[in-house]
Amino acid sequence: MNLMRRFTLGLCLLAIAASASAAQDQAPRPRVRVLSDNTIVWRPTLLTPAVIVSAGTVLEVVGRRGNFYDVLAPSPDDPGGIRGFVAVAQVEHVAGSPSPPGATTELDTLAPSPPGPAQPVTRTPAPTRSPSQTSVRGFALVGYGWPLAHQSFNAVFDQSGAIWAGGGAEVQLGSGLFFQGSSQHMSQTGERVFVFDGLVTKAGIADSISITPIEGTVGYRFVRSRHRPYVGAGAGQFLYRETFAFADPSEQIRTNFTSYHALAGLEWRTARWMWTAVEVRFTHVPNALNGNLATAFDEHNLGGVETRVKVLFGK
């Protein structure tokens, strides 16, 4: 009888243990979600991959080894999943599931930490040349000018404007500051005139005038804009030449005058190595004109206003 009781009691204990084990197996496990593609689930040795999973894959956590979760990864070939280890930093806890186990330290030294998943190589593009870096450019220009002495020019040439053409070069600094040297030329032929009591009389003698300004400019360009406005100012020399028909060489006028100017413009890129600019400038050349015509009209300034189109070549 005692033997029967002991046997019955053993069966009950075995049933209770089996029930507890089954309940434990059916209890929900912690789950974590993979954060990035190409994440490696390592074999227990932590030396070779067991499987590579993509971002969003959900793994069941069955334990933890140091900085790695012991997980079951889904597999189409194994309904039970693939057992392996994934780095804690590469996953996040799935809300609603039990919390994953905390870190343990006794197994941290069982194997070295595996290398992280292969990361795509990001090639840094070669730095492109910023428009704010120092550059040297050459340019050609053509413009139309209206002289301050418009009555004198109109009397001699029957028009008060003139076409100018020239070119130059500039150095553009990274701060937006630029230094420019330029030269241009204008020449016209008219008729010599005299003024008496306000009456303009043509003498029937050809009168040719040529003016060649040579100038330096300091300016500032807003280089970070797509359309780059700029301003500048400077000084130079006006080379003035005037010849008359039938005149002796000693009667020809060859002289120079100091000039001052200010300008403003806007430029934009029209090709990889070419820029186009529209510019307005004012030139002041005081006390340059004398003689009968200049005195009669009280026009002694050889300067004026000019509009220009420039084509620049360089970076």
C-alpha cells in the first residue's frame, strides 16, 4: 500500500513539472526588431554568420550573452527558426512583448565581439571649386557712352554718344573682393568748329579724336549668389589724342588726364568657363577740355556715363 502511494505521488509530481514546463514554453518571449538592412545574426561561436536579415525583421529573444541577444531568426527552411546571436545595438524592443533580458557579464569573454555588418562605402565626392575661391579671369567688353561734354561732342561729331571697346583681366579673391585692370578705346572723326556769340560755325576741317582710358578698379562681388551683383571704384589715365587736317605736327594734341570712376553691374554664368555681365559706370575727368568750344559751352569734364556688356572667361 505504501508502495502504491509513493508511485501515485511520483506521477503527480511529474505531471506538475511537465505542466509547468509546458506553460513556460508557451509563455510569450521577448521580441526585438532589426534596425538596418544586412544585419548579421551570428552563430554561437560569434565568428561566422548564421543568417543575414533585413531592417524590420522581428527576432525572438531566448537569452543574452554580454552585448548580444540569443535569438531565433525566422527561416523558410526551419519552422523553429535559426538560432544565433545579434548585437543589442542593432535591434530595438518590440512594444507589447516582454522586455529582453538585461546584460550579463559572465559570458562576455567567451568570444571576441564580432565585426559589425558590412557598411556600404560612402565615397566623398571630390571637392568642387567654389566660386568664392581665388580666380583669375580675362574679359572683353563693348559699350556705349554719353559724355558730360555732350554739347561739344554733338557740335563736332553731330552726335553726343560714342562706342567703346576694350578688355582686361581681374583677380577675384575668396572674400568677394576683386582687383581689375582694363583698357578701352574710342575714336571718332568730325569737323572742327568755332563758337562766336553762341553761334556754332563749322570750319570744314576734319577733326579726329581718340581716347584710350587705362584704369584700375577695386570692387566687391557677391560671389555666393547665382546672379552675382558687384560694385567697384578706381582711377586711371585718359590718353587723349586730337588731330586736324592740314595741321602741323606741333598743332596735334597729345596729352593725358587723370580719371576717376565708379561702377555697378550684374554677371551670370553662360557656360562652364564663361560669364556675361551688364555694367554701368560713371567717369570723372575734371579740367580736361579747354579752348573755344569748351569755354563757350562751359564743358571741361571729359568723363561721362557708359553702359557695357562684358564677356568674362575663367572660373
